Amino acid sequence: MEALAAFLLTLGMTGILLLKIRLRPFLSLVVAALVYGQLVGMGQSELIGHVGFGLGRVFSALAIIIFSGSVIAEHLKVSRGVERIVADLVSVTGTNGMLASGIAGYLVSLPAMCCMTSYLILEPVVKCLGQEIEGSGVMTAASSVISFNLIYPSPVMIALTGNFDVSSAEVLKAGLPISLLLLLVALIYMVRLPAPKTPITFCRDDLPSRVRSWAPLLLPILLILGGFIFPGRSFASPNMALLIGALASVALSGDKADAVIRSASRRAGIIIFDLSGAGAFGYVIGQSGLAEDLTSIMDGAIPAVVLPFLVAAILQLAQGSRVVTAVIASEMLRGYPLEGTTMIFLICAGAFTFSYVSDPYFWLVKETAKTGMKETFFGYTLPLTICGLLVFGTATLRWFLFL
């Protein structure tokens, strides 16, 4: 079977496994890799080798990062450090609870290495800001996705920079201003949604110290930024910086350290298994020649800049995980004739769009805010799609400049 037809058939099967049968992403994606490989005519030993290599490559790249981020996030939750962070942001922004919740989501998503994890630990706190779904809660969700999709060293960016051989400094230099622009756009959008407003209050007053709360959040960020000032330093690598942040979290957790590590291990295990499944499927796709087929089919039919965006958007709609979208799309399009940084942001743009019923984050927001499909669509799916279109426009402009 031709690679493109096999891919579309396998993608449909994966959607059924995830949405109808409710099979976990790891199993769904490994099954998809095996089915796709068989459809395109790979030999059994070759196919198993590709699956194992794809699994191992993602695990080796992201295991330390995901585990360390989970430890930091769990410490912030257990120690109530996240409440201190939000309280400090409110004191800076005044009565603008929307802005405070947006900045909190943007910041906590970075070391947590998972936008859903950052939302889960922030959601009970931002409820105290007195806003409904169209306010603080969804602003937190949207802003966590913005930094997760665009700021190195998120798993999305690590997967993309590795496959397109682009330096971390380059993507951070490009991604940071775009993410701040999107944060402003999201704020403007959210404040125009109808929502009841009540005074900002906090559920409890006995907040932990600022050092205990802010240190695990800021330490890895500062170490990574320090690597751009002092290049080549081992402490500045994402693995080392986040591991140091995790160790600081454990030290600051005191007698709760064991509980923090056990809870973080469970969460990290689920995440890394799912991402490794994506690595297996993506690597099998990458070895099948699908990228060459797509390039030849689309040659002259649409601008070259459109295809990576469409591929990522379709993948996002089919299975919902942004990191899975990044891993598979980058494997599919490895060697595509566009400059690497442009390719990265085209795929990131697609990973913003169509975050609807296949996206587990959509259902998490809907359930925690207790709202209907329509309200969740306008408060979550639509603003993220707008963000994706803006990133696509920025990447397209970059493409014109590199022509």
C-alpha cells in the first residue's frame, strides 16, 4: 500500500482506539506503528527494530526532563507553593486576576514540562480569583499551552530541535517574543468573554515562604538562560537544570519528600510512556518515505509553507497530544525543503489548532469548570486556534524572508 494511504488509514484507526475504545495513548500508538509498518511492507524484524529505536530515542531525550518536571510540579502542589506564586502575581498585577492567572499558567508550565499538570495544580488556586471558565481558569489553560508549545526546553521544542538540528538559542530567541505576544492576545480575548466577576480572595492565609515556593520554579529557568551567557556549561543543559530543580524541590519538601517523589513518578511514568509510543509511530513513519510522497504530491499544488502546518493540525485533531503531534510531524517531515526554524514554528502552529474533543486537556477544562461544549469551545479551543494562526502567519513571514 502507498505510504500516504496507509498513513491516513492508520490515523483513522488510532482515533478510534483513543476516542471510542479508550485505549491508552502508549498502546494505541505502538499498535499504530506496527499496523502502519505492515501496511507499507516493512519486514517484521525491520519493523520491530524501528519501533524499539523510536521508543528508546524519545525515552532517552525526555525521561529525565519529564520526571524532574513532575517532581517540581508535585512539590509546588504539596507545599502550596503555587498559592504563594499566584498571590505574589496578584500583588504585582493588582486587581487583574486574569493577568495573574495567565502569567501563573505560563510560568508553571515551563518547569512542570506538562501544560495539563500545571493546570491541575493551578486550577484550585485560580478559582479563588473569583472568575468562571471564561475568566481565570481558561486563561490559565491557554497560557500554559502557549509556553508549552513555544518555549525551549519544553518536550515539544526538544523533539523539534533534535529532529531539525536547530540550536536551542535560536528557537528560544524566536519563540519567547512570539509567546509573549500570544499571551497578550489571549488576555485581550478572555476579558471580552462574558463572565461574572467577584472580588479576588484566597482560600487560606498561611502561605509558605517565597524562597520555598519560587526557587524550584526559577532555578532551572535561570540555569538554562545562564547557558546562553556561558555556553557549554553542563549545568545549563535542560536535563541538568531540571534535575537540579527537582533535587531542590525534594530538599525543600522536608518530611513530604517521599510522597512527592512517589506521586511524581506515577505521573511521569504515564507521560513518558505515551511520548515513547509517539516516538515509535513517528520513527516508523519517518523510515517509510512518507515525507517524499507528500512533497511530490503537494509540489506546486500548495505553497511549501502550508504542508507542515496542515500535517501538524491533522495530527493534533486526530489524537490531541501536542508532544505526540510534534514528535510524529517532525519525523514525517524530516528532510522537508524548508529552513529548520521555520519548520519548527509551522509545526507548533498546527499543534495549537483543533484542540477539541480528541484533546484530553479540552475535557479536563470542561469538567473542572463544569461548562457545556459550546462554552468550552469558545473559552479554550477558539483562542488556541487563533494563537495557532498567528504563529503560522509569523512562520510564513519568516519563510518569505528566507526565500
